Amino acid sequence: MTNASNIPMSRRTVLAGASVAGFAAVTPVSASLLPDPEKTEDYDVVVIGSGMAGCAAALEAAGSGARVVVLEKLAENRMGGNSALAGGLFAAPLSASDADKSAFVADFEGKALGRGNSELYRLMAQNITGDLAWLSENGVPFNPPVPSPTYKVQTATVSPGAYMGMPRMLQGLRDRITEAGGSFRFETKAQQLIMNDRAAVSGVRAVGPDGVVDFNAGAVVIAAGGYAGNTQVMEAYSDPNAGALMVRGVTSATGDGLLMGQSAGAGLKGMGGVMALHIAAVDTVETAAGNPFMILPYCLSVNRNGARFIDESKGYVAHGKAVLSQPQQQASLVFDGTIAALPAGEGTLGTFRRLGINIIEAASIEELAESIDVPVDALVQTVTDFNAAVQGDKTEGIEPGKAALAHRIEGPTYYAIHPLAPGVTLTFGGLMINGNSEVLEADGRVIRGLYAAGEGAGAPFFDDYVGGASLTNCLVMGRIAGRSAIS
């Protein structure tokens, strides 16, 4: 185990972090370093961020006897960042067989158009079943796993259900970390990394209620999330109009960890263009939990003209990105009682009604069209043409087609989820890491003492992913970071 007291500190360099000229294409002006603190504290591991990746890393390290502190810039009642707002789904292979693990990896590679991080997919496939058992051993309850059509993947959801279990889970993990001797510092923003005369990261300079404090450590784990809340970065790296997108997660995800890592020489990867964004078309008020991801593949999605524009079975990220180019950037999901009675339908409608999100009901397609303010004749024609094209569970002779989960929309009751608009859930790009969660320079060299995991590390995804993948990545790579940091 690394010991902060054994690290040579005769000459230390404090690197500017969240306020300096990282993201050189974005921020051309450097800022002054923070002053030397009057207070220092010594640990084995400093973890930046209290979400799924940060808690996994902290509990893994503290459970092995390391002295751990978790730094979180948000207030205590906002612990967890994006993880606290997540649906609570963890993606896993269908079984422990090599064939099912390979199928899991292949599905993720296909979703990422062959440009995702296959090394991380293999680690996820290999470790997630054991890591979910580890969470269970640490008091996290799960609902029974269910298949994730149309993939060779199953998802386990934190009890009691989607968008309900994550805050309770994170609080439970915090309790376990504290019981193991770890501590949390809220409203404490990590600002700068400290490097020793061996060019290894040896701590964090942070600003909190007590002013400037140096947290010295043998290792630092960056688990500070992504950059969806940083309009400047979004517009520079993703799209000039990206700043106008709704932010479904926390607006405090401003890329702090990426900036600090870059100040220590870390390379960044996978941040360019809309392909680096997870976008979902969601309810315009309940942007976090108002995501009809379960029912979407079975529905018809229509734009303001009453026309379909995508194969809905491609999933909610492909759908969200497609909505970006539709009139008024809006869409409506149309379905009937048969689809509403499916497990995916019952789950979605139950969540939406619990949140007070209106589900429009009508006795005819004509009435439904009027309720969602689309041209009546156009919607009637869209549904008629689609029904005629359904052959088995797919369509033939219609554009856009539907490759799977095709259901005729025949009533007698018709429903719509309306309106849906695109919002950024999370970002895919981040610090370069290897399979040990070690942060890398752009040329692949390891930055000693610095580790990273979660949304802002590894650039695991490109364009799209299978639902439940983000939390799986955070859990698996977070635990690996925690193990690596004390090895």
C-alpha cells in the first residue's frame, strides 16, 4: 500500500487545474495558482468525485485498509452528481459463459460503430457480475435482471426501481466507506494536482469551507464526471449549438477533472462532435427521469408533421440525436393499449405517472393527433402505412423501416408521450487511461500516481451505447482504480 508519508516532498509542483489553460482550444488565458495552504492532510488515496465511480474506488481502497478521503465540490445533500440522477440500470452479459461475454462486447462495439474502447468493454464483461455481487454484499438491493432487447445483454436495476434507488444506494456506499475509515469533504473543490520531484502526482490542492487545503496522498483518483455543464467546452468540442441543449444531468459537470488531468500532461480522447454526446429525447420538465427508454423501441416516434423519421428499435440515444434535426426539435411517441400492457410499457407509464408526467389518451388516432397538435391526416396515414408494413416483428417496404419490435398500432385506446425534446445525459470523451485505470499522456506514457474512472475517463463510448452501460463502466473501472491506487 502506498503511504503518503514516504513520498519525497522536498520539491513539489502545484499544477493549475480547473481554472487554467487546459482545453487549450477553449481557454487561451492562464490563471494564477492558488496560494500555499496553512493546512495539509495526509492520506493514501484522494478520490475526486462522489458518484458511482468515486464511491466504488473509495470503498475498494478503504476496504483494503487504505486511508481515503473523497472530495466533492457539491453540498452534502447533492452527493453523487449524475449518478444520483441515473436510472440505476447496470448492463451485464446474459451469463458467465465466454460466448455471452463475447456477445456483450460485440453489442457494445456495434453500438459504438467500431470506434469505442474495446479494452474497457472486455473489462466490463469480465468483471460486472462479480462487481454487482460486491455491491449486494455491501447492502445494495437489486431487482431481478431482465433482458435488454434487442441486445445480448441483461440489466439489473437498483431496487425499488428505475430512477428511485440510486440516491439511497450512494448514501449506503458512503456509510460503508465511512465505516471502513474513509472520509468525505463536501463543498470542497479540487483545483490543482500536486506533483513531487519524481514527476508523480502526490496530492490535490482544494478549496473548501476551511480555505485552501493540500490533501497529500500516494495516489489520486479522478472521478469527477464529464463536461455537459460547461457550455464553453460543449460549443468548442461538440457543436456550436450544443450549448442550447437541455442538460439532463447536473450542470456542475463542468470538466474539472479533465482540466486537472490535462495540467499534469494527460491526453484527452473522444471529445469531438455530437458523436461524443449521449443525447436522449425526454420530457421537457422532468428531464432526468422523464426518459421513455424502455417503451420507445415498441412505439412510433413522429415529428411535428406527424411523420416517422427513425427506426425506433435503434434505441433512445439514436432517437435523441435524430430528434435534433426534426422541426422544432420535438417528437411524440405513439402507441396503443397492447404496447402499454407490455412490461416495458407498464414500467414507463408507472414511472411517468408517479412523476406527474402527462400521458395523453384518446379513443382514435384522429383524436390523438389533435391532442398532440400534429396534422390529423398525416398521422392517420403514418399509422396506416406502418401497420400495413408490419411483417412479424419487423417491417417491409417502408421508410424508415423497423428492424425489430414492430407492433401494429390498432387501439382501441391510443396513447402519446408528448412532447419530447433532446437533452444531454452525459459526455463520452475524457482522460486517456489504460486497463488499470492509470491516466496516460497523449503518447501513452503512464502518469504515476494518477488514476481516473467514470464518465470522464477512457472515452469508452462513441455515438451510442447499450442502456445500463454507463453505470457498469463507472462501477467496474472505479473498482479497478481503487485497487490500482493502493497496489
